[in-house]
Amino acid sequence: MPSYKATHIPYGITDLAKRTIVNPGIKDKVEFLKYGIETGGEHFSVRVLINPGGGVPLHRHYGYGETLIPVEGTLGVVGYNGTKTMHLTPASKETYQVQPGEWHRLFNPSQTENITLDAKVQPGHQGFEKSMHIFYGLVNDGHGTPEGFPDSMFHLLLLSALGEVGYPGIGGWVMSLFARMVGFIARVSGEEERLTVKYYGRPITEEERRKWKVE
């Protein structure tokens, strides 16, 4: 029996241009190499280009892990629950496995050159895929801060709930406390569906469920 729950078909399945999203505030570009629906939910994978000085803040994912693989340049990783900073290169063939619930961040330590990495999320998590597309979509539509985050706390909490992402400190604790409630409100009000259809994909049909072998 299929175990991967899919509610939508990503627009990137048929339109390759929609597989790539960009966030000028975070200074990165993300290309979806495989959506979870394309692997039967085993994983989804992305190729990430980070501009000089760019990166994402310390955070953690609940319920799924992540393998970080340097492709070009030196990849900076803060791992081991935020206690150790590493610099990984393609020549060293080193990777880093982020465990579910582990605090981590990734960044470009260079101030002059782009870096590229692959990230493989296991198991596949459509909520995280949705949250990434919506996150970047809102920012690019003018609904973001200079740092590249949605400027609406409601949307930020919704995305935290969708992607099962947590942030550190008192602010992160407060976000986690309210994220589930906001996620429920967004589902009931239709805001989650509106954002999903605008930025990620359309509802899946029963025929497509059978084709992709998903729930």
C-alpha cells in the first residue's frame, strides 16, 4: 500500500521552469530535482545555489532527515545540534546527515563566490515542498522582509506548520506554540489552499493518485 500522502500535483511536474525558486533576501536559488511524488514518497531532492554570504538561519525539521552534499565550492554547515561548524567540499567527498529534530544551518562562507549543494530529504514531505514554494513565492510577490522572510506572522506560522520547521530561542518556542493553531485556521479558512494553488500546484485527481501510487 502507498504511504506517501499527496494532496496536490506540483506545477513543476509539467512546467520545468516552475521547479526553480529564488529568494534574493536569503541569497539562494533552489531547483527541485525530484518531487516526493516522483519517488513514491521515498525522498525529494533539491539543488541549491547560495550566493556569497548567503544562507539559512538555525532551524530543525520534525519527522524527516536531510542529507547535505557539496557540489561546487565550500559548503558551510552548522551541525550536531548547532555545536559544530564544518566546511565540506566536493573533493573531500564529505556529506552531512541531518537527523530529524536536529538544529542545523547551512551557509556560504565565501564573500566572493557562489556555492552549490544537493539536499536529499527523507522521507518525502509534501508539506515542506509546499512551504518552500509558498515562502519564496510570497517574498517575490513583495510580501517579504529584506532578509527574505514573509512579512506576515500569520503566513510565517502557517509555513512553519506546513513544513514542520522549528526555530530556536523564545521566539521560536512561541512560533511553535501557535503554528499548529494557525495551520488549522488556515486550512479551515481556505488560506492554505489558496496559497498552495497559487504557488505550488493543483489538487491531485484520483486517477493521478493511482498513476503515481500515492495516498
